[in-house]
Amino acid sequence: MIKDNSEYLISRGSNTYEVVIGLEVHAQVTSKSKLFSSSSTTFGAEPNTQVSLVDAAFPGMLPVINEFCVKQAIKTGIGLKAQINKRSVFDRKNYFYADLPQGYQISQFKYPIVGEGTVILDMPNGQKEVGIERLHLEQDAGKSIHDMDPQNTLVDLNRSGVALMEIVSKPDLRTPDEVSTYIKKLRSIMRYLGTCDGNMQEGSLRADVNVSVRIKGSEKLGTRCEIKNVNSIKFMQMAINYEANRQVDLIEEGKTINQETRLFDIKKNETRSMRSKEDAHDYRYFPDPDLLPLEVTDDFIKKLKADIPELPDDKKKRFIDKFKLSPYEATILVSDIDTSKYFEEIIANSDIKLATNWITGELFAVLNDKNLEISDSPISAKNLSKLINLIKDGTISGKIAKTIFELMMDGDKDPQKIVEEKGLKQESDPKAIEALIDKVITDNPEKVKEYKSGKEKLFGFFVGQAMKVSSGKANPQLINDILKKKL
Ligand code: ADP
Ligand code: MG
């Protein structure tokens, strides 16, 4: 277990600085309805069509906790190997904003539903443990739209009241790569659990990125800046890089860092001050009198535990122990739930080694190329499994399989049908192969002479010729065996 991944250091003059990062990830709970109302959470609806009187904060409307969202938060806590708190409290976090009709956000402050946990990162130089500080439930705000009307800001309240889980890490991250791996791992765990779809384009997963720097080796944490609401891994990495260097420059000039909230400007690739950091007391947190403390029983938690599927870390271990995959292969195949399902569907009926190679090789290349998720793969697991079985039983060679794979992409075609239609069956009849080898030998008397006089490198030439004569269909193993005998 590596404690400190410090290949990412910043040098200025004789000083070497280490970067310290902690993330507050906002993950939208997968749920049909909102945290305290029954309105829908479907993405992409017309503005203000999914707003109940509670979400619009009409006077006298009362919030009612959505039990499903509570279950989702607890399941996520279990996935983060975290302490589940049987008693938690909803507080009002008071601030004014045009898209916050209540004038406060219902959140959890002192008593979150989930306490400390851990996430394991697979880094190229070993595993790294990142501490989770807490996970709490809170409502999302609405959205201000500044670019639809030249005079006015418009407000869409569809998101208002949607359940979010805020997952707060300890300041354990040290490099932009660790941040990327951490976000991907959280996303993976939540997608396995079905508690957050992890869709960053739709805003289901975004993070506030806290960055500070300190002289390498020093114990004391530096003053942090918080970069608000970053919604892509690439932007998080760019923002960290800019921000860390900005802070180092300030320190080197003898200045101090102000604890503040900053924005990342994508176009300029720089962070800008938004406001000096507000403190908890600025929000006048107090327990929401409309909601009772949230209490869950041991039995309630136990039932949820029983429902937890095999998670990526355990699946990886099983793939390595049982299927003899390399840690690298296993990491790739478990990283996303859809990939692991695809793999497991294939190996239920097909060779594991071939399945691993074809998925991580040919299939991933195609998906990358076409920018597709595996759930939209042009080739189904069922048909890739058939193709692998055709290779395994010798019906086709690996080389022909690549041709067939290309053809399968046209409408997820059945490889068996392609073999029949195109006559691509591998020639495995020794008599037939002997005949074509005889032809190659009689056609190339000079080469045979050279070979026999010691130029053994020519063996490959004969194999190639035999393949060519058979239009690539001859069984390569048989060609090898028979050629050896004949020559
Ligand atoms: P706030 O709501 O004030 O931002 P939180 O406790 O919700 O406070 O989150 C603080 C985040 O900042 C955590 O992810 C924590 O790990 C991180 N953090 C705290 N101190 C530092 C520091 N010196 N450098 C970098 N990150 C830090
Ligand atoms: Mg914060």
C-alpha cells in the first residue's frame, strides 16, 4: 500500500512543494422522485415542468423524506466501507440565491447519515487508500439561465429539491492522476450499486476541488482554496495544476494564500477568485424544524447490506484468483459495471483468455474509435462469445476472426452466418493442406534449395505462401506441422 504518491511535485528555486487535494463530490442520487417531494427527476425535461409546491417553496408546504433516497445513501456508505449513522439530522443552510426559492438548502451538517470510510485506488505504482470524511444527503438548487434572454436571468426549478449525496474526502490526494482515479473509482462503486449514474455531462457527478501546497516533508497543511463545481475530470486536473502553481508562485513571492472560493475558467485555463471563503457560521445552520431527526434501525441497515452486489474490489480479486487474470486485466474489466457484465456473459460459455484479449483489444479499440460506451457496443456479448467459440474449436483462425469481427459490426451479425455465407471456414483437412503445400514446393524450387542448404529463415516464407494459396483459410498449426515434415 503506498502512503504517499509524490511524483507530482513543484520545484521553485531550492524549494520543492507537495500538492494536497481534498474533494467534495456531489453525486445525484438515482431516484425517480426528489428528496422531499414526489416530483420527477428525469433529465432534459422542459424547464419548470417538474416542480411541486414543495420544490418551489410555497408558504406552508412541508418536506417529506423520500425513503428510497435514504436507502441509496446508506448503500453508498456501505460501498465506501463507511460508518453508517443510525441517527442523522437535517439542517437548514441559509443563503440567498435566485434559484433557491426556500432561502435555505436542506442539508446535513453536524450529524451526517454516513461517517468515515475508505476508497482504494489502483495506481500504476501500487494501491493507495483515500479516507472518506463523511457522506451527507442534501437538496440540489434550481438553475439560473443567463444566456437565453438578453435582459433577464431565467430560473429553471426542475433540479430544485433533487437528492444529492455530498461525499467529502480527507485531504489525502496528492496528484491530478490520483484525483482522476478517485473520481472514476467513486463513479464505478456507485454505478455497481445503482445509487448514482455517474453521468458527468448531465451534471450527476461534479466536485468542489480543494487545493493547497506545502514544502515537501512538512507536516502542517497549507491554506486551501476551493474550486467550485467542476464537472469533468480533465477540468479538475487542469484546475489543480493551475491552482497549485499559482499558490507556489505567491508563496515564493513572500505572499500568503487567502482561503477563498475560486472558479475555473475553462477558456482561459485559470482559476479566478469568486468570494472569500464563507465559514460554516455564515450559513447560520440550524436543525430544520420541519423534519424529525432521521433514525434507522440495525435491521434496516442489515437488509440493505444483504442487497449489496459484488463490488469492483471483490470482483477484481475473484477475477485474479479464479480466472488467473493479471491485475492489470482485472482492473480494466471490473472498472465499469457494464464492462464486467459483458465479460461475465461471454465467459459463461467461452474461453476466458480469448475473451479477455478480444474485449480489451479489438472491442475496446472499436469503442474508443467510435466513442461508444460498451452498453452501446455494435457487437453483443452473445455474438462475440460465438466468435470466440469458433476460434477455440478451430473452425476459424484468429486472423480470419478479425475479418469476421469487422463484418459483425454491421448490425451485430451472427459470426456463424458470416462464416457460412462467405465460406470462411478454416481448412483443417490434412490432405487438402498437404496438397497446397506440395504446390508451394513445386512452384518454388530455388527457395527449397536455399532452405535445404541451411537458410532456415525461409520457413516463414513457405508458411506465408501456403496461407496465400489457401486465401488465408488454412489452419496455421497444420501448415507448420506438414511443412516441417515435407521440407
Ligand atoms: P467546506 O464545506 O468548508 O468546504 P468540508 O469539510 O465540506 O468544508 O470540505 C473540506 C474539504 O477540503 C475536504 O474534502 C478536505 O479534505 C479538504 N481540505 C481540508 N483542508 C485542506 C487543505 N489544507 N488542503 C487541501 N484540501 C483540504
Ligand atoms: Mg465545501
